[in-house]
Amino acid sequence: MKFVSVLFFLTTHLVVAQTYPAVSTNNYIADLYDTKLGANARLYTGARFIDELSQKQTDGNYYYQQNDWTTGRVGIDGQMYDKITLRFNMITNQLIIQNNYTGESIVLQKEKIDFFELHNTRFVFLTKPESGYYAQLNNGSVKAYARYICITNERIVNNRLVLEIIQRKKYFIEKEGIMHSIKSRRSALKVLATYKSELKKKLREEGIRFNSQKEKALATMAEYFDQLQK
């Protein structure tokens, strides 16, 4: 019904603007849909998202990097869509896109998403160890992942109720099809023990401190491990 409404709205305004030659109604609607809604039109299918937290006073980000909309890319069923208005909700663990024609926020169906990218980070959906979106830190036979989530805590500030947003991060290395939880450099080196000394040397040479640069450290270790195996 929403699809019909959008087409009716566009058709009405275009007819007022100018006169069109006689064409098949079905062909005209199809052309109008492709021309005005664009190649990204198939994106705009999914449940409407209402951000209830936006009506509350919050302290902290619950969308990845920032609470504002940003521009990114989405891969759906083998097709990539560029310059999409989107954001990743770390509380609900949902990818939200904005329909630029209606202004509505839409939750994309995770079953159809191959990946999405925003703020120079690629996310993929994994079912293990916990179902959800994971930041893929590198690309290779051995992969490092980060999972970003948020929890909330209510507190009183100046006699007002404030919802504090607390971010949590979990790290993993996937090796030979098994996901290993990583909580320290030691646990990462244990998973990649075959080249333990080489990986430690690599981190030193790159000036990477594991505790303060976990994403970069894990990506570097996984990539270098792959190189050493070749």
C-alpha cells in the first residue's frame, strides 16, 4: 500500500508539471518508479523503525560512532548499493536506513544483508558465537572480528532522569572455522601460537599497543598470520 501511495504522489505531481505523450500505463509506472525512486528503490523494504530513545535524555552514543545519520554502502543479495543514508543501532543490533523519498526509518532484514559499511568499518551478520552484526577487521583465511553492543543505566542528574549509554566491545578470531574469544594479547597469541614470536615482533615493529589499539592489533596479527602461512 505504501508503494502505491508513493507512486500516486509522484504521478500526480509530474502530471501537473508537464504533459506526457500517450504511453502504456503499466510501462509509465515502471519507468517512473525506476527514474524517480532510482536503483536503490528495492532497498526500501522492511519494518518501519521508531527510535524511542530519541525522545529521552541520553548520555552517550548508541549508534556506531555517532547518533547522527551517515552515508555508507550496503550489500544485499549480491548487489551493492552505494551512498545510502544509514546508521547502526548498537542497542537493538539493527541496521537502519533512511528512505530519502518518505523520510521514514527502515530496519533492513538481516537475512538479505551480505554486508554494510559505515565510518570505514565493514559489518557482517554472524550467528555464532552470538547472533548479531560483527565488525570484520580483516579479510583472509584467519579473520578478526569485533562485536559492539550497548547497555543502558538510568541515573538522576540535576533532578532529571538520564539514560546513560554504556558501550561494550567483544573480540574474536576465527581460525579453521572456530570462533575464539579474545580478551588479551596473550589469548590472541595462544590462538595463533604457530607464529607467536613473529607476531610479537610484528606488533613491536608497527608500534601497535594491543591494549589501546585492539582492532588494529588483531587485524594486523590475523593478516600477518595469513602471510606467514603462504
